[in-house]
Amino acid sequence: MNQEPGQARVDTTWLGLLAPEDLVVWQTPSDLRADLESKLVHGGVVEVFTAANRLSLELYRSGRSSAAREICRRQIRYAVQNRGNAHDFDLALLGLQAVVNIIRIDGYGSESGRALDELRRLERLADGEEFHFRGLVISSDIAAGDGVAGHRVRAFARGNRIVETAKILFRQNRIEAAVSECRKLCEKWPVAASAGPFHAHEMLSVQAQPWPGTKHAAGTAPTLSAIDRLHRLADPSLFGTIDRSRDEAMELCRESEHAGFSDDVARGRFLAVLGSVLHQYGEPAVGNTCFADACRLAAPAGPGLVNRIARQWGAHTGGSPAVPAQRPAPGLGPRDLTALRQLAAARLGLTASVMRIR
């Protein structure tokens, strides 16, 4: 995008994409270990898989990608070996979540090409075609069916195809590919603008690209509309003048409370970016209020996110006393991770007749 001299582009992507996602609630290492240990030792299948999902995330965050993949593979293997029971489809979906976890590990790391190939296969599942991965098979009879199972699996596949495509290409800074892929997804599934997930539409907004169809079509979710407006403030020329952009930012601040964010953390991330924009447009007092609210709302996601917001706030204010001090954000240590891996391996090696499905 061409900029007039003196019109610096406002960066609205320093926290990544702002579209709401399922919240991973932060816990202290001792609380997290106790919670995961309890689920892995005493839980039924759903609780064990939930704990394994979180454990694979913690392993990945600690730099142990191979160990994270191994947890996912064990989940898939368990789902494959124990699908001959009444909970056949539920177990397949649990295994499919582990597949998506592997796609994320690959995509956020050095195997983005492989991850994108798997996401295209996931799209075909969303279209009702058969899907298979390491022995886990979801038949076309289920995927294309009119019953609850078919609707659930198609929605799951569609949602993850949208979210992970946008996030992987964004993280890899493959902007041209991101715009091309996300435009196709927006064209194919326009319902995402109203029902979510919003990541593909947001990716186009980040690049000031039009959405396929009517941009302000009735039914666009208020959350997506707010995110779209915020990203488009990155290009003052879209609003004509710096003053008009500043007015738009102030109006967005007043309206943000009614934007319908699904949780406080999602709204907090939005307010943090809006606070930064307001500082850059010469409204520091309102920007500080946004940053303060953002730090408070982001707390359930943990000190790591709050620290990132505080650092950005401090960069605007020169370290004002109002900016929260940095807090440690410890994760599970090597011994905890190793012990939990062993528990997960033991539970996922059991048969369904022993690990009761709840």
C-alpha cells in the first residue's frame, strides 16, 4: 500500500490475529500438573484426551516438538484401536483433534508445506469426503451424512481449515499465499463472516483486501466488524485523513464494549491493539485506558500475554508507573513434563474396556 509522506502505518498485528479462539486458561505449574495428573490417572476417555491435548501444547511450548507429536500419535493410535464400541464417532472426533494438533506443530514449525497439504485434505472432509490419517478413518458415509455426526465432523473440519490456514501462513509471513488461500475460503464459506471462525476474513482485513461479496453485508458478526475496522486503521488513506482515522479509532473505542467478543481475553487483546493505535493517533489518555483494561481482561490467559501487552504499553509511555510490572510466567519443568508423558503413555495404551468412557 502506498503511504503519503509522514503517514506512518499503524501496526495492528503485534499480537497476531485477533479473532477469538478457545481459551487456554493459564495455571501455575503446580496446579497444572495436579490437574493433568488427576485427569490422566482417574479420568475417562474424554478427560484423558483433554489432558493429553494440553500436555502436547505444553511440550511444544517448551521446545519439545517431537515429544508433543508422540503424544498426539498415541491418541490417534488409541482412537484407531478402540473404535469398535458404541462411542465410535465420539472417539473418532477425539482422534481428529489430535490430528489437528499435529498439523499445528508442523505448521508453526518447519513443516508448513506438509501442514497445508493436510489442511487441504481436512477441507475435503468438510465437503463430505472420506478422511484418513495414520489409520484413523472417517468414512464419506459419516462425513456426508445428514445426521448429528455428519454436521459435527464437517463443522470441525471447516473451522480448523479456516483457523489454521490463516494462522500458519500469517506466522510464516507468507502474505501473498495467505491472501489467496483466505480469499478462497471466504468465497467458499461466507457464513464464517457471521458464525465464525473469523480468521480468513481477518487475514484479508490485515492486508486491506476486500472480502468476497458485499463487504458490509447484513449478518456480519459485530466482533468481526470491529476487528476489520481496527486493522483498516493501519492505512490512514482508507479514511481520507489522519484526523478522520483518529475519529474512527475513538468511535471504535466507544463501541467496543458492544462488539460481542466471546470471552474477556479476546476482548482484552483487541483493546490492547486499539490502545496502541490510539497512542499513535495522538490520544494517549484513551489509549492508556484501553491498555489498562486489556491487562485486566487478559489475566486468565496468564502472565505471558499480560507481559506482552505491558511491554507495548510501556513503549508508548516510556515506562509509566501505571504500566504493570513484568511477572514471571513459568511453565511445567522437565521433570513434570517427563512424568506426565509417562502417565499419558500408560493411559493411552489401555483398551476402551479398561478406560471407561464418560
